[in-house]
Amino acid sequence: SQIERIKWIIAAATNLGKKVALDGYSMKLNVEIAKNLGYIKFPKGTLIDVRNASKYKDNEIIVICTGAQGESNAVLSRIVNGHHRSIKLQKSDTVVFSSSVIPGNERTIQRLKDNMYRQCDNVLHRDILEVHVSGHATRTDIKDMVKQVQPDYFVPVYANHLFLKEAAWLVRDDGFDEKNITVPDNGTIMELGKDGMRVLEAKIPTNYVYVDGLGVSDAQHVVLRDRQVLAEDGMVVVIATIDSKTGKLVQNPDIISRGFVFLKENKDLIEDLRGKVKRMVLKSDPKTWADTNEIKNIIRDKVGQFLFTKTQKRPMILPVVIEV
């Protein structure tokens, strides 16, 4: 997406007599717009359709494509995974991985790099060579933009708050009226009218909204917490069958484990747990055990403590009380 960098690559290709193939919707669109505006100029015939790449020798073409963050359906991933219709990665090819890693994409990009290294011997990236060029505006770029646009108000958005403040201070120090600079937070309401712009005291709630299947909610943090517990230490279901009148245990408790331990390899632990639940019932006041909610709370607390002592794990404990 860095137009100046693409311009340099096309210029270098022209000087070397190579053809350039663009692939990826945003890549093609950006270059087309830049060309129409006069920012990129190159001789006719320099750009070729990527579908015609096979008509040229490998050392006669350069491919500029999207997918530097390892997106599964992006062009680069399809090339590396062997799913691209026109481009096949060869051992003698050179891949210039020019972008930096966006936080959260580390694993995906590492897998992509590993697959590159398996297929070719020339992979260049920012860890071994200075090939990264920032796509963000510099201080000079911001000041030039403000001078060209000459806005009435300056409202920096879409960044960490420290960068918003730095941008505000930058244009202020460059002569922009500080009264017409607003640094908003998430939910800030700015009202534009005939008398100008003002910031309202009220704010719009900006909590996370979770989309899960067909459900949309702002209260999914409880669900996510439970899933995290299940993912880390699994679940143990304790089923106790009691007499509804006396509160006495009718039969031995049943223990079901999912994602916690393999039952066949931990029979002693399960039997100890079963015995502990049984003793809990026998030693407790029958009147208390007639309250199923009280039973569940006791089982959850005591079993959780017992399993942590034995395994150093904290599985989700689901007590099930059946009254007969």
C-alpha cells in the first residue's frame, strides 16, 4: 500500500528491463489511482497481467502482491501454499517480505515465513535487512496536509491516545489555533453547526460488542471467561443422587471429566474424588443437604480445592444434584 515504494520497484524493474505483475485487489486499485493522478509513471508494456506471467522467464518478471500479514486468502499466502493459478514459487526465487508484523499476527506470519523458507533460499525480511518502509504519515506529511487543506478544525482520530495528542501538539506548534483542536476519546460526541464545533459532555457507550454465531451481545465476557477456563484446564462434572426427604446419598457419586485428565490413566484420582464427595454428604447436616443449591456450592468449592491440591489445575466444576 506504500505508493512511493511501489513506484521505486516499478522504476527499478524498468531500468532492468523486467516486467511487473500486480496481484491483489487493493494493490491493483492503488496503482491505478496513483497512475491516473500522475504519481507513478512507467513505459507502456511494463505492467503485465499476472495471468500471463508464465509466458516470461522467471528472471524477467517481478510480482508485487498483497498479503504481507499472512491473511489466508490473500495472494501471498496462496502463492506460498501452492494455490495460486499463475505463480509458482521456485527455489531460485527471491521473496522480499517488506512489511512489519501487526501485533496479533505473529503466529500466522511465522508460519508463512517457514513455508517460504521451505520452498526458496532467498527470503528477505526486516529481521535480516532494512526492507520495511512505514506507511504512516511523518510529522512533515501531517503539517503539509494541514497547510494544503487549511481546515477550520483539527480532530486526530484512529490511533493510540498518545499519538493523537502528539499530532495535536504538532499542528498547534505549527500555528494552528489551539481552540479549534479537539483530541477525542472513544465515545466523544462532537456537534457541528452554524456556530462551529463543540464537544458535548455526554458520551456514547463504547464497550466491546461480541458476535458469536447468530448472537450479538455486549455481555459475552462471562461466556469468554468460561471458554478460557475450559480451554486451559477442562471440566469436571460431579453427579450426586440424594434422597429428596432425608438428603442422604442414594448411590456413589458419578465423575465425568472432559479436557482435565484421562480417566483410564487417573483411576486413583477419580476414586479419591468420588470418596471425598461421598464423605462430604455423610458428614454434612441432612437438613442442609436438602437444599440443592447449598449442595452444589459445597461440591464446587471442596472439589475445586481438592483437585488443585492434587494436580495444580483449576478445571471448571459442574455439580449436578439429582433428587429422588
